Amino acid sequence: MASEVEQRIRDTARKILESGEAGVVVGYGAGSTPDKVMPVFITNPADVEKLVWNDRCYNNLSLYLTKPLVRKFGKVAMIGKGCDIRAAIVLWQESQFPREKTIVIGVDCGGVAPIAGKPDDFRAKCATCDVKRPPVCDHLVENPAVDVKPATTAEAKDDGLDSKSPAEKRAYWFNQFSRCIKCYACRGVCPLCYCDRCIVEKNRPQWILTSPHDLGNFEWNLVRAFHLAGRCVQCGECTRVCPSDIPLAALNRKLAGVVRESFDYEAGRSHETEPSFLSFKEDDAEEFIR
Amino acid sequence: MEMKSISGESLKKLLDAEIKSGVKVFAPVREGQLVNHRPVQSSGEICWDFKNTRLSPKHAVFPRSETIIKGARTDGGVQIEDAEPDAGPAILFAARPCDASSLTALDALFNWDYTDKFYQARRDALCVIGMACVDPAEQCFCAAVGGSPLSEKGSDVLLIPVKSSGYAAKACTDKGAKLMEKHAAMFGPAPADIPSAEEIAGKQLRKKDLTNAKAKLDARFDDPIWEAVARKCVGCGCCAFICPSCHCFDIVDEPIPVERFERKKNWDSCCFGTYTLHASGHNPRPSQERRYRNRVMHKFSYFPERFGILKCSGCGRCGAQCPVNLDIYDVVAEIVES
Ligand code: SF4
Ligand code: SF4
Ligand code: SF4
Ligand code: SF4
Ligand code: SF4
């Protein structure tokens, strides 16, 4: 039986497809085993019954705004939680997909569920969430069961890393990265890792060693974190999918904190705020950038 | 070969004795929420309570990265030497039947037109102690691809946990028989309560027969179904890297300070966009549905055609861990049933 929220999502999706407001609705459907939910792409209004909604709707579907097999449908309607939509905002700002071609179906979200057998840090975002009601959407699907007031804890729980010495930090991360198998699932699932050719694939010269050994893993994980600094919206997807349970969220959180303190900027908050990486001022305090 | 029994305590002693004699024992170890096979120094490190490991244990014979050639710049030119595989006597302990049987697919591939000495040196030195599944995971579908939670394929010794206590133990190959003979005093007569294959199979939910998918797959090579199936695929290497039977690798030359280089053999995946990218810029598999189609075709059509074995043992890892839950069981089942 569809829940009330599911029914609203389906009705909204049907209307969007019937009216031609979008060519495809990217949403969540039942997964391959009962504990799973997977992305689905609905183009026929008769198929909206496939859409589901529950606290296992983990994927950040804004990922698909940049995928050729989805963009071919023209306007794309995406179902999203607040954190997912923050990533869509960054994609609009970075000119990866036009705002006008995106139809956002925002759904109130009370937080995603833990996953048996996985560390919980991928959903640290939920403890500090202030976008339970998506800030930007074309269609809002309210969920009366969700208290949409921002979480009372504004600060992420201290992961204890800041108080470590540089040598301890280095040892900690080398140990974590030693498990990296270079599957690039973190990159694959990240909406903001959209480059046609990732830096690890540039081999003239080879900037980043492709081998999954200590040095190669260190280079890879750090370069990815840097490329996401000031852009990552901390949706936690990279952390969730890492088959080696590397706490990537801690790296992202750290860099987001640095950007917030230095530039008073948080990625994907509003379409109107100028992203720190896209701004340029002739009177910049830093000489190297002028 | 005759069925025997061994207690949990004796099994630990056996492994400790082997470790002591210099054998590298790969066993499941828990680290945080992860359980993976890795070399242990003592049986005390072993995790006994796991459905299956996060990564397959293929790295015991096919490590994620290894050096195959070393070189250095000399006065007059370049000096190059072959690297030798670091292979010594080893035991792969508690490989699940799906993972043990996958070794037969790797054996076929790495001995096809040429013997890969790195793989084969490790493989020859490896004794596989399989651990039957009495409580299969939700994701498992070995029975759909010709396997079984009690299968001995690929194992040298198969252990079956029994309710009374300890394990039923059976030597499946000469290698396994030798290991059991060496420790004969630790084994007793066969236990009375060995679970039947039917009993365990009853617990498995995913049992549609996928063993003859080839004809249907081949007929639908150019079918739009691939686009519908693979639209969500994000083109990562997760499925191939955690898979017990994926064997693809990339060869890269890496600079080593100073004036030296090493040629590495690293895991690769056909789902990466760069997998088939030519130096010219041409890519014969230019979009994700073609890459994912290759994944399915290679496992259920091309490999069986060439070697007579499916290249999927139904461990269920790829579907369960795929970031977007693209599950090969459902994909093949849909096509078989169509
Ligand atoms: S880096 Fe990770 S947390 Fe940040 S936007 Fe990408 S997937 Fe989300
Ligand atoms: S998902 Fe994890 S294992 Fe895979 S490349 Fe990223 S950090 Fe490494
Ligand atoms: S099927 Fe899943 S794991 Fe495999 S490449 Fe596609 S997204 Fe990655
Ligand atoms: S293809 Fe998937 S289910 Fe089959 S053996 Fe590989 S990881 Fe396991
Ligand atoms: S499925 Fe793909 S990655 Fe796996 S062995 Fe076949 S070609 Fe290689």
C-alpha cells in the first residue's frame, strides 16, 4: 500500500509527465531486495506507481542531471531531499544543467535510516540538517509526519581529528586510505564529480598515480577532497557507497568548514549567492590570483 | 572422499600450526563493520560470524596492484628486469562456495592462451578451505547459476558447520587430502547432523535458473533494454572490484624516485569509460549502456562460450553494493524470462 506521501509523489509525477512539464521523472523505486531502494526513470505516466518513498531513499538523484542517457529526455524532473537539491543548485551555478530545464520535486525528509553493516557517518548530515523542507523546489511534497524545523544541533559531532597532531592525522588517513581499492564509486555517485575526464584519467603527464597503493590512494583521496572543497554539499553519498568504509565524510566536513570560516560560504544554499570558486575580484587580497 | 569432522578448537590449532610453519593464512578479519580476508598471524584474529566478506577473496591470487617489471635508467640506457611474484605456501580459509568456485573461472582465464605466472604461482601454492553457507544472505543466488551453498567446487577442503558443534570436513582434492592427512589427529568421524543441500536451498530466495541465459542475451544484443537497464549505472568499478570472478587489469608504468620505474598490473573494470578508450580518442563503447551490456554478456555469454563456465557465481555482492543497486540477477532474470 502506498503511503500518503508516496501517493502525492505519484500524483505530482503523473501531472508533470501528462502536461509535458518534463520528459522524465527521476525518482526512487523498490530495490532488488526488500531492504533496498533504487533510482528509477519514469517517462510514461502509467508507470508512476513504481515510485516509492521511505527512509532508505539514499541516492542523490541530482547526479543524473549531467548524464547523457537522462538529459536526452529534455526537461528533467527530479525527486529530492533537501540535501540532494543543494547539489542541484551547485550544478545550476556551475552551468552543468540549466535551472529552467530542471523540475524539482522536493520532499520533506526526516532523515535517512542506518544501514545494517555500514558505519553511520554517511548520515551525519541528518543530525545537523536544516533543509528538512527543501529550500528550493517547483513542487513541494509535504510529509506531515516530519518535523521540518531545522535540527537543533548546528555543529557536527567532533570527530576528534582536529585535535590530532599532523603526524597522527597522517597516520590516521594513511591507514584509512590503505583500504581504498580505486573503484571510484565515490566519484561515480557524486553529483559534483561530473568531469568527462577526471584528473586520474589524465596521463600526459600522469598527475595522479592510478595504482591503489599507499601513495596512489593518498593522492587520489586528497585530490578528490580538494576538488570538492567549497562545492561538496555533504550529501554523504560518497561515504555511503565506499565498499571499504573509508570515512570520506570527515574530509568533506573539514574542507567545508575551512571554506565557511574563510569565505563565509556554504555550497548549494541558494542559487543567488556567488560561489567562492566562481567569484573573482580585481582587488583580491591574494596576489597570486590577481 | 570420506567425510570427517573437526571441532572449532582443533580447527584453530590446525590453522595456528600452519601459520607457525610459515604458511600465509588468509582468513576473514573484522575491522569496524568490514569483514575481509587478509593474512593473519594467529587464529585469534579470525572473524567467525559473517555471511560473506565485503570484498571477494580473489586478492589472495590476484592482488589489486602488483609489480610485474622493474626498470632503472643507467648511463647508457635503460635496464629492465622481470619482477617475481611474491608467492609462497598459503591457505585461503573460509572462502564461501561462490568465491571458491570463482577461482575456477580465474584459472581458465589466466591459463588461456598464456599462463600468467603471477596468478599461477600464487594459485599453485594456495590451498582453499571452503566454508559452506548454512545461512545464506538475502543477496545470494548461487543456486541460480549452477552453484549451491554446499558446493565443493574450487575448494580443496570443504567445511560445513553442523548444529551439534564444529564442522563436517571433506577433502575435495589431493591437495586438501594432504592437508587433512598432515593433521589427521585433529579429525574425527563424520557428524550425524550434516545439513542437506535441500534444507539450505529452501532458505534461498533468488533461484530463477540463469544457467542458460546465453541464447536470449545474444538475441537481444541490440535491444533497447540495455539502455533502460543501464540508465542508472554510474560507471564505477565497484561491481568488478568486489566480484570474485572479474579479472580485468590495467597495465601502467609508474615513475619511482629516482630514475626508476615499475610496471604495475592493477584491477580494471569494463564499466569505466576509459576501459575501451583508444589512444586515437575513439571509443568503441562510447556510452554506459554498452559498457554495462559488456559486463553482463561477458559473464553470461562470452565466457561460457569460450570456457564452458559462467563467470558469475551468484555471490550477490555487485547488486547489494552497487551505489544504485543495479543487480545482475534481476537483469539476467528479466531477459531470460522475456
Ligand atoms: S563529495 Fe560526497 S558528500 Fe560531497 S557532494 Fe559529492 S557525494 Fe555528496
Ligand atoms: S569508493 Fe572508497 S574504495 Fe572506492 S575509490 Fe572511493 S575511497 Fe576508494
Ligand atoms: S553496475 Fe553499479 S557498481 Fe557496476 S559500474 Fe554500474 S553503478 Fe558501478
Ligand atoms: S557478477 Fe556479481 S553476483 Fe556474480 S560473482 Fe560477480 S559480484 Fe558476485
Ligand atoms: S565483466 Fe568486465 S571487468 Fe569483469 S571480467 Fe568481464 S570485462 Fe572484465
